[in-house]
Amino acid sequence: MEINTLRVGQIVEGTVIKIEENTIYLDVQYTTEGKIHLDNYSKPAPSTFIGLIEEGQKVRARVQKITDDPAQILLSRLPLLQEENFEKIKTIVENKEIVQAKVRQIKDKGIILSYLGNDVFLPYSLLDFELVKEKDKLKGRELDILIIEATQRGRSKRIVASRKPIFEKARQEAYEARLKARQEELELINTGDVLKGKVDKLEAHAATIRFDHVVGLLRISQVSHYRIDKIEDVLDLGQEIEVKVIKKEGNRLDLSMKALQKTPYREFYDTHGVGDTVEGTVFQKLPFGIIVEVARDVRGLLHKNEYSWNPNDNFDSYVKIGDSLSLKIIQLDLKKQKISLSKKAIEDNPWKNVTVRRGDVTKATVKEVTKDGLTVEVQGVEGTILSSELSMEKIGRPEDYFAIGDEVEALVIEANREHWTMKLSIRRVQEKQERSSFEQYLEDEEAEDKITIGDLFKDDLKK
């Protein structure tokens, strides 16, 4: 057998001839066998050689120490591990194998990982965006990597890794899983369904509502029956709401909140009925009446025929937009969203108690004195006595003869219930009284004309 010449630092290859739990023995073709202990075999050191190494197996190692007494050769594989591992890494690069490495350092342009005792550089451009954002927390963390380069120039080694294929694959798989889940969920949704979802996004004129995997569009016009200027005034991000699917077209869902709400008219009809008195605000004036808002976005019509019992009352000439009115509901039509209102229905009609007719003589109370005559009250309604009807004699200034509160007797010369007009005359009462007196005098004169001579001397004739 050829005997080798050995020296410390020399690389030898020996054959395993004996295996103990903590030591293996190698035939290195020298005067004595070489020994490798567990702590010089690999890092971390294995717990035992039994089951790890087989007799006859070739092992390369470096001569660490040679002694004559006792005669022994101590070998170590540790100096060779980095080189062997680098060769393994090169094989991994060729096979495009995914391996796991621990983050050792955080640098300006990337992270340094440790794999098989070698430093591996992973630039931030090839690292997941989510991991880049939390790079300061990566030290000591195990990451799956793909080593894409392993080169050596002299003693300088360059090992570069990437996670791009890994995270792109994960994203693609997640995307495909979402598509599948979305399609499965979408197939279960139909027009008319009522769903619960969360506000995922707010835009100027719409909100995106997310369900499990599907999203739908809620336009601002479908949020409420009431007018909304800004959708964020009504909805908050993350808020859970209930919506109705009003249209499904392909993958698109149109949603509505107001479809689940009562209309303003429905709410009004549920709490009001014909005969109720309501407070309203003048919203618009029209030739045939006034539009009155009786609740938010609920409007009714006060027709001009319902302004007043008084046909001469020009109500719409002095009422203004925004004025408050107290009105009675006289008609409700939910289907047509029609509300008819009346002002005169809550007012008293003074003419219903008037019993005087044309030609009647009645008492009248003076309410106003003007140069044109008197305004008087008869049985609760207004009447007029023109200056020409105040007296049989000519009167220059009515105020010299009459005062407010005076009670006068006057003849009704007109009483028009339809037009609410009553005209009276004091003069005609006076004329009637004078005529009555004159007629009495005529009756006495006629009686005297009928006396005969016989009537004058009838007593004498009886003697």
C-alpha cells in the first residue's frame, strides 16, 4: 500500500472504515487512520454519526493536526463546507429550486440572507412590495427564495436571489382564487335580492359596496328618496348597509338603498289622513294655486278655490315663498302622489249664519266711516252703505253724522252669498217710514170724506 505524505492544511479524501456515535475513522493511506468528530463534520453538528454515515463512503476533509504520541490525524470537514455548499447552490440555480433562507442583515439596496453558510443578496426590486414596506422587521425571519445567480471570481463569490417569481405566482393564484370565488358568489345573486355589504369606496356620485367576493355600485340617486348633495354625508367607509339588487348585467350589480325605504309620500300617507290639519311651507306659486311642502320632499296643492270662503279674498297676492300655512287635507292619492289642501276648510264661513234677505230691514253696526259711506257688520258679515244711501237729506261729511260702533237701521238692497256682498240703505228705511206716515194720513182723510149729512144729524133724527 502506498503511503501518502501528509501535512497540516492538506485536503485529503478517505474511506470510512469505522463508525462510532461521536467519531468516524477514515483510511487516508497513511500510517494511521484519520478521525473526524461530530463538531468538525458540519454546522450545526449532527447528534450522531450512526445512520448518517456508512462504511466505505468517501469523505473529503482538511488535515487539522498530526501527532506522534499518540499517533493520530485529526481531520475537519468545516473548511470544505462553504465550497461544497457553493457547489450545491450552483446546482440549485440550475434546477430553479425554491429554498428557505434566514435574513441576516438589512442594507440600503437589499437584504442579506444566509443559506448553507453563504451570504445571499436579495435586492428590494425583487422583493415583495409588502415586505419592502416592513423591511426593518425582517431580520431573523425565514423567507422562501429563488437563487438566480451563483458566480465566483477568485475568492469572491456572488450569490443573488429573487422573490419575484414566488410572489407573482402567489398573486396569480390568489387572483384566480378570487375570480373563482367571485364567480361562484355572483351566480347566487339575482335581481331583487336583498344583501348586506360594506362601503368599500366613496366617490363623488357613487359608492362601491363589497360583499364576500363581489362588489356592486350604489349610485347617489339610489341612496335615499331625499335629495343628497354629498354621498359622504350619508355613508362612511366600512359602514355595513342593506341594499337591494335592482339590476344584474353580466358581472355588474346595480344596487339601491332607497328601494328598501318608504317613499316620503308613503311615510306621509301612513301618518296622515283626510281631515287632518298640517303645517306647510309655500314652495311655489302657480296661476291655479299654490304648491305647499307639508313634509320633506312631500308637496300638495292648495287650489285657488280653496283659499277662502270669501271669493274676493286675493290670498295669493300677499302670500310669499317660504311662508308657513296651516291647512287641512281634503284629498290623498298615494298612487298619483297627490295631496289636495284647503285653507278655507279650517276657517269659519260667516255667511252660513246670514238669514236676512233683500228687502229686510235689519240692525247694522258701523265698523268704518269713509267719505264714500259706511262699512257695517250684519249677522257677522260685512256690508256697505254708500254715502248716497245714508239719508234722505244730502250729507256732506259722513263722519259728522256717524261713528264706529253706532248701530243703525238699514234696508237690505242686495245680499249675494256667492260673491259675499251685502249692500244696505238707511235712506230707504227713512223713505219707508215717511211713506208709512203719509199713508196713515191719507187713510184718515179718506175716512172724513165718506161722512154724510145724515151721519152728522142722526141723533136729532132719532128724537
